[in-house]
Amino acid sequence: MKLQLDTKSGVPYYRQIIEQVKVAVAHGRLAPGEQLPTVRRLAVDLSINPNTVVRAYRELEIEGVLETQQGSGTFVGHQRPEIDDLERHRLLDQIVTELLARASSYGFTLDDVLGGLVQRKEASS
Amino acid sequence: MKLQLDTKSGVPYYRQIIEQVKVAVAHGRLAPGEQLPTVRRLAVDLSINPNTVVRAYRELEIEGVLETQQGSGTFVGHQRPEIDDLERHRLLDQIVTELLARASSYGFTLDDVLGGLVQRKEASS
Amino acid sequence: MKLQLDTKSGVPYYRQIIEQVKVAVAHGRLAPGEQLPTVRRLAVDLSINPNTVVRAYRELEIEGVLETQQGSGTFVGHQRPEIDDLERHRLLDQIVTELLARASSYGFTLDDVLGGLVQRKEASS
Amino acid sequence: MKLQLDTKSGVPYYRQIIEQVKVAVAHGRLAPGEQLPTVRRLAVDLSINPNTVVRAYRELEIEGVLETQQGSGTFVGHQRPEIDDLERHRLLDQIVTELLARASSYGFTLDDVLGGLVQRKEASS
DNA sequence: GTGGTCTAGACCACC
DNA sequence: GTGGTCTAGACCACG
């Protein structure tokens, strides 16, 4: 399980953690019962404040995605989170918008970006 | 030029303005030299405070996307930074890599992003 | 770190803050990683509105001179700003111009001012 | 008499004009009775709005630096302010102190300022 | 307690 | 009329 923070996006860290954990669980990359990194460990890995991790884990627990066992750690729950399709669409939209916005700062058009992506797709296939 | 704010996304208004202007420039919907809505006008249109518009325009000016002419208005800038093609492509590549990484950590594939882009392209034509 | 505002020069406060911080960082008087005064603190010290400080810090962050960590403070970035020699020269020129302008309002000539400065130099050595 | 505007400094044009005229008078480059460029002429030369020149001239007239003669033009005034020598020197001292403080907060030393002044003197001779 | 965003409204500078 | 600067003060996000 590898989490990554985007420091430039303006999206709060704890939200990024929540979203990524949820997706990983929904996709099965994190299996029910599997242990997550400890709060301290993850905080160190991501170079953020432990409280931020605590907050993310707490919200995920409230949603039933995670379960904490006092003294032993935090684990993936047995109930799969449902990912809201609408929410998901908005997320993708936001990413695309940011991609285009950043690209345009350097004078790239939508077609330039499209070309770059197609090229990448071909390279990977 | 039509701007719209998403009041529920949690993304700050000024950031939404910035990104939409950049995207419009990337699309060619805003041509170099073209005048943008005045600060007060846009503020009224979007039902927000003029200072919020000022802030967005200001950041866009710092980045070189817009140019302001005291007393007459705000305009799309002419100067696209002249960097050589190789450097340009390295930059685009870097941006794409970064955003794909972010997309993938949310569970999106290259195809998802590609699809989102194509949709934008169609919407604008 | 001691900042000073010149209230008579007509140069905006936020610009003066930006310039002085940049110089201090470039000179090493502010070391990378060092914390700056908090927004509220500096506002009180300079007797200005916190938003004015926010604005200065914000621009410095965009330029990469400062880094802010939500909830903990504002710090000097790890990338040194290069002070454009031209920029620096312009700044000195501006100061000299103002010195002469103010002096001339009272009928002093360039030589009068020069004399005053030389005297001061001797007194200090 | 050659005026130049610094468009990047953030200092208002009319203020730059005022200061440069004052400096020129202090240098003796503009002698009492000498005619200044007409409003329109200077506006064209500096590529600014005539109203901006009008404003600068008006303030200089209020201060007694210039005198306008309706229909014939604007001229350097004859009146030197009369204050006693002691008071005069206290004033000069105060101005110098103030500007040195400002210079030092931008990282300039007394010698830097002195150098700048000497350069002016040479340029004008 | 830190910075971030936004509003409301004043006054200035410039065309 | 345009944008630029600053204040005062509210509320939120984060650590």
C-alpha cells in the first residue's frame, strides 16, 4: 500500500489519505483484515503531522472502512466502501481541469495534452 | 467567455477562476489580447466579492497569463514563454506524469483520464 | 529578523515586505527552514492589517522563497532567490532618487546631501 | 531634461515625475525660469496619459517647485524656501537618517548609497 | 494557535 | 470608468 500526497493541489492531506485508502479497499488492493501502517509510521513516511493521519483514520473508521483495535493497530474493515459514482466523476473532472490548467501555463493546448497522453498509451501497450 | 463556480466542491472560488481562465486559454476560447470581464462585472456575474476576482486576476498576471492595463482593463497576455521544443516537451511530460500519478492513486487509469479529456474536447467544439 | 516599513514612500506595504524578506534570504540573514514571524505577529509589529502580511507571504510562496505549513507557520524555502542585480540596482536608484527629491523640496542640492552623508560616514568610522 | 519611468517598480508614474523633476532642480540641471516640456509633449514621450502629467505638474506647482503661466507653459520656480540654517540641517539630517534606515533594510550600506549619489553627480556633470 | 478564504467597504491611482 | 491597496472582521481548515 503506497500513499502519495499531492502538495500542490490544495486538497487537504487528510482528505487525500481518506480518498486513496477508500479506493484501494474498494479495488481490493487492501484486503479485509489487512493492517494499515501505524499512525506514526505513516506520518513519518508522508512527512506530515501525526494528527493529520489520526484524523483521516478516524473518519475512515466512522465510515466503516477501517477498524481500530486499541493497542494493536488499524485494520481494513470487512464491509466494502461504496464509491459514489458522482463523487468519482467530479474527482476525475477536477484532475483533468488541473492537468489542462497547468499545461496552459506553459502554452500547451488541449490537443497538445491529448497528443502527449495518446503517445504514452501507445508506449505502454 | 463564461465562467461558472462550483460552490459545493470546496475548491476556493479564486482557484476555480484561475483554472477556468487557464483552461479557456488552452482551448483557444480566450485569444491573446482579448479583454476579460472587468473585476466588478465578473464579481456581479458570479455573485462574489470583487476582491476575490482581483485575487484570481492578480495571480494570473504574476504567472504571465494575463496583463492588466491600469485604468483600462485586464487582457489575455501575448507572451508565451519562448522555450525550445525539447524543453517544452520535457515539461509537458512532467506535468502529465505528475497528474497521472495522482489519478492512479485515486484509482483512475490512463484511459479514464484520456476519456475525460476527449469529453472536454467534444464539449468545446 | 527586523522588518521596517516606510510609510511615506508610496510603495505598497506588501511590496516592501516582499522585497525585504527576499533580500534577507538572499543574504543568508534568514536561513532555509527558519520560521518567519506569524502573520498575526508581524501585523501587530508593523501596525498593519494581517491580510496585508498574508498577501506578502503568499506572493513569496508563489515565487518559492517561502513555504507555508498549514497550522504550523511560514518558513524560509530551500531554494534561494536570486536577486537580480538589475533589480537591486533599480532599488538603490529609487532610494537615492527619493533622498534627493525630499532634500530638494527643502532647497538642498546634491552636494548638500553628499556632504551630509560623508559627515555621517566619518562619524561612524 | 530627460525623464524616464520605471514601469516595474510599483511607484505611480506621477510620483516618479515629481521626484525626477525635484532631483533635476536639486542638481541644477533645471535652472529657475527654465521651461519644462509641455504636458502633451511629455505625455507622448513617456507614453502615458496626459492627465498623469497634469497631475504631477499641479503637485509640483503647489509645492512651489514649478510655476505655470497660462498659455505659455510651465517653468521652474524661483522661490527657495526660507528657513534658518540650523533648522535646515536638522531637516537634512532627518531625511538622511530615514532613507539610510530604509536602504539598510534592503541590504544596502551607507557606502552603497554614497556610491549611488556620486554616480548621479558624475552623470550630471 | 497556525494559515486560508471570503466579505464589505473605503480610498487611491490611472485612463 | 478601470484596477490597486488596505482595513476590519468573520469563519474555516489544519496541526
